[in-house]
Amino acid sequence: MKRTLLVSIALISSMIIIEGCGTVKTNSSQVKTDQSKAISLFNGKDLSGWYTFVKGRGTGIDPKKVFTVGDGLIKISGEEYGCITTNEEYSDYKLIVEFKWGPRTFAPRVDKARDNGILLHSTGEDGGYSGTWMYSIECQIIEGGTGDFLVVGDGTDKFSLTSNVAPKKPGGGNVYMPGGQPLTINKGRIDWFARDPNWKDVLGFRGEKDVEKEVGKWNRIECIADGDNLTVYLNGVLVNQAYRVKPSRGKIQIQSEGAEMFVRKVEIVPLAAK
């Protein structure tokens, strides 16, 4: 049996308990990491180790100061689309990002759900996708949909993932479900397990079972890249999982996509040797 399948089965069988209310409770500390080699990707003072890219402007050109550092925080205004990108590539890690939304939003999403994301395994040219981002696998950060997977690729199987999903409902999306049917995508998305089926792209959206905290409160998202597996925890809850992920290494990007967001921690911890 392939290692990827073994890892996927182990994670599902050992970590997930479905309670009557539908909440998945789990503990990301079960993932074995080498904490002694943890790397802080944000030093609290500046964007050392990162570079900026703003759509229509390019690398290192940010006249509106979309990306700044102050008060020990990375401040992403959202005023223009773009991202900060790590100088280095990474694989086999736990990435920890602590973030919260600010109040400001900008066109064309001024009245839409606050939207950003973490782009993993980013490869190719800056702005290769829509003139804005590198090709990548996105761990979505959006009101009501934080933890969704999106394939931000070129439409080929060079950028793809497989996830187990629930039976699709009329008009609904593909929703992650442990033990569900495998689905491979090279575009589009896999929703986190309890995404509200009545989700609307409106500012301040809150779903009945949302794990993300309210605007202005800190959230902790953990993205675990184990070979070609990806697992996402939000505030300690396992919300999504994929395997046979392509590619399985690359740079990390944090987006600006129309909404103000603050980041106080970005840490990467290598997985322990097996």
C-alpha cells in the first residue's frame, strides 16, 4: 500500500471523532514534528525572508503600502491584489499562521466576504496565475470558507489534488468528508467539511457551524504538508484533507485580495523523520 494512502487512513482513523452536533474534534499535536528545527518566518520587525508582489506593478513595487509591518504584526491592507512570498521553498512541514480580519474592505470586494488565502507549494513565475499569484495549492481564508482547498494551477494535472468528498447535492459544491468518495481536481475547490450550504458572498457572512472566530478575533490555522498529503486545522479542528497533491513543495504566499488582515505569527516546523 502506498505511503500516501497509509498516512491518509491513519489521520482519518486516529484523529477524527464525529459528534452529534457535526463538529469534528481532533488534536493537531498528534502530528510528529521536529520542534527543535522550527523556523519563525516572521521576525515581528520587517518582511525579511519575503518579497512583495502587487498585481500590475510587479516584485518589490508597493507604492500604496499594501504590505507593511508595525506593532509586531504583518499588516495587509487589501487595497490592491497581490501577495508576500517566501524567498525559500519548503516541503514536509507544519505551517502555523495566526491571523485576524481588520474592518476595511476594498473594491471589487467592498461588500463581499472578507477574502484572502495561504498559497502552498507555489512554483513558476510571480503573477503566473491571473497576473497575481504563482501557481499553487491554496488553503483558503474567507469568511465562512476558511480551510477550503483551491487549485490555483494551469489547468493541467501538474497542479491537482485528491480528497474524499460527500455525495454532491444539487447546486452544491464538493465538500470534504472522511470516508467519502475520492475526487481529483485540477481546478476549482474542495470545501471544508461543514461549510454552510447557504453560503453567500456577502460581507460579514457567518455559517451556523463556522470554526473561524468573529472579525477582530485571532485565529490559528495549521497547514500540514506530509509528502503529497495536505491537512488543515483551524483553531484546533481538522477541517480539510487532501492527498496525491501536486506539486508537493514550493514557496509560500499570503494573499491580499480586497480585505484588511493582520498576521502575528508565521512559523514553519519540519516534520520529524520517519
